[in-house]
Amino acid sequence: MKGGALKISLPPAVLDAALVAALAVTAAYWTWVLAAPAAVAASSYAAPAALDAAAAARTRTLFGVPRAAPAAAGPLRLAGVVAPSRAVFAVQGAKPRAARPGEEIVPGTILREVHRDHVVVERNGALERLGLERDARR
């Protein structure tokens, strides 16, 4: 071979198979993108306007996101997380109750966020974190 371009000769069956494989991969990708269910974003929560500026400054983190304080001991316990948008609570002296973000669990307590191992609730205008107890994690 003198000064000419390198010529590779492939059988037509190999070229056809490569093109069919590329088409199958492309079709699978676009089917996956177009048919996949939409992702549900976690709810964001802004602190209530009733808090004064000093209290709001104490409960904010570096980027202005409200910080959830650890929950005080009370009659409300997190019994489990059923789905990314639903949690089950055990209320002292009552049946367990499931709730979604934005719903009132007990008077004065609203569920704000649901996470894998904890939830954030709002009690009397303050954010609190309720974690799963060890017995409930099994």
C-alpha cells in the first residue's frame, strides 16, 4: 500500500448488525425518557411570617433554609414512612394515623416534610424533626 488511505472491508452483515444495534439503543433510550413517570419533588417550606426577625435568624442555616429543631418528647411518635409522600404517626391513646405533607396530624401540629428515616413537623410555628425509633426501623 503506497501513499493511499487504509481501506477496511467489512461484510455487509456486520455493518447491518451494528446499525440495527445502534437503532435499538436509541429507541430504548427515547422510550425510557418519554414513558418514565415524572419525578415528584420534595416540598420546600418557608418559615411562617409570624416569626419575628430575630427568631427567624436563629432558625436559619447558611443558605436561608429553615433548620428543624429536635422534637420535644410528647405524645406524638413517628411509627413509619410508607412512601416518599406519606408517614404514619402513633398518637398516645389513639389509633395510628397516616398523613401527607401539609396535613394536620394533631391540633397544632402540621406535617411539612417526609424523609426516609425522619419527618419535619411544624408545632406552634416552630419546625421540629421526628426520627424513627429503633423498634420501628426493623
